[in-house]
Amino acid sequence: MHVAVSGASGLIGTALCESLRRSGHEVSRLVRRVGNGPGEIFWDPTRGTLDPSALEGTDAVVNLSGAPIGAHRWTDAYKLELLDSRVASTSLLATTIAQLDRKPAVLLSASAVGIYGEQNDRVLTESSAAGRGGLADICQQWEAATAAASEAGARVAHLRTGVVLARGGGALGKMLPLFRLGLGGKMGHGRAYWSWISLADEISAIEFLLHHPLSGAVNLTAPAPVTNAEFTQALGRALRRPTRLPVPSFGPKLLLGAELADALLFTSARVMPQALLDAGYQFHHPDLASALQAVLHSPAAVGN
């Protein structure tokens, strides 16, 4: 299979490209620098630049593009960048796919569980309605930007990803230094649900979706979401460190800004991967303890 991947230099994209190549697939990375080498396709979503012939004859496209959610405070300017970087890149890929004679059969396009917004302890599946808030609004427009590809007959799946657990990056990578010092603790009241997935399962599930006929929303989360307090306790046990120092909610809000802190840390979404389970996907790490053990202590863990 020939797979084109955008966002290939990110945490998920890097691991996905490596895994696809190990499995014998041909991989083309969409890159934004001129003078691309073998296995690279130049594009510039901000200018609408992408040579359609570069995607002609590919079997699938995996779209992981987008400015990082937690890299900056959510000023009005950065919120616009978060939206534009997702919608422009996704729309460009979708419209390019639609005009091809030999179009890829599959477009797997990134999204996030943030689409559900604040849901307290309600169990959420792919049939649950979208919520409200800045991140939910971004995700809805992000998913809608794939319309041209689906209307042209491509199978489109929206990868609603939760917190990806990897030792070398993402949210867990940022948390580990404090927790290793014994300075970690629950965030605020600790009752917000965190829907997570190991990087190994994130990659495995994307590869599963390349070959199985799922379309529409697909939750990429483990089948055991936990509260923030439960996550904190599990991480402390995995590291053999105390977690007795709760973090008052005003701390992250001062550091990150209230809107970003709420979106990342205090919004509760108890998400289940019903579509994957119904399709027969078998999780490598179905519970948090096994995921943390693999991520933190296995030398072969993906994304270290």
C-alpha cells in the first residue's frame, strides 16, 4: 500500500511513518520545504499549493496536520492559527483528492475528543453529539473540511484522538519531570475524565483503519477512560513516587491561560472507542496500568 502522510514530523506522524515502513508499505511524507527528496511531497496549505499528480495513484492519505494545541496561550491570534492550520490543510487535501482520476480510496483525517466538549461523567461514543466551546468548534470545522473527498467517493474517517501516552512527547512527556520528582498531583478536584490512548495503540488503530471499512467518526481512545485523580494515582504507582500534592486549578490557569487550561486539563470527556471495538480491534493496552508500564519501562515502546 502507498500511503501519503501529512503532519509526518509530529509525535504521531513520525511513529506512524516508521511503523508503515516496517510493515512493508510505501510512505510519502508531505513536507513544507522546497527541494523535497525521495519519499517527500512538497505542499503549502497556507497558499493552497499541492501538485495533484503527487497524490495520483496513492492508496490512502493520513492527515495529521495542525498547529499544536498546547504549545501557546490561546490568544485570539493563536486560536485562529489553530483553526486555519487544520481547516486549510484538510480542505486542500480533500479537494485535491476529489479531482484525481486515480484517487486514494481512503482519507483518515485527524480530529480530537475535544469535539465532545464538557460532558461530566456521561459515557460518550461516536453517536454522541458534539459539544460546545473553542476546541469543540475547531474540531467540528476540521471534520467538515473533508467533505469534498467523501463527496467524491473516498472513504473518510475522522480520528477523534484522546490524550496520547508516549514517554518522549505529548502530555505525558511534559508531566514526567514533576512526577519523577514526587511533585505531581491531581489537577483541581480531579474528577474530570481523561480519555487516553497509548501511542502504540494510536498507530496500530490507524493502520487497522487503513484496511477496515469504517467511516465517519472513530474514537481513538482506550476503552478505560479515567478521572484525573485516577490517572495521577496510576502514574505515581508506575513511577513509584508519591502524588500527594494536588495542583490548584488556578495554577495551570495562570501558567497556560484559563481557556487552554480548561480545554486540556479540566474539561471532562468520558469517551469510549465503540466503533473500533465493534470492528474487532484488539487493544495492546486496554487499561492505564498496562499502558504506563509499556510506555515508561519497555525499551521497545513506540515513541520513546
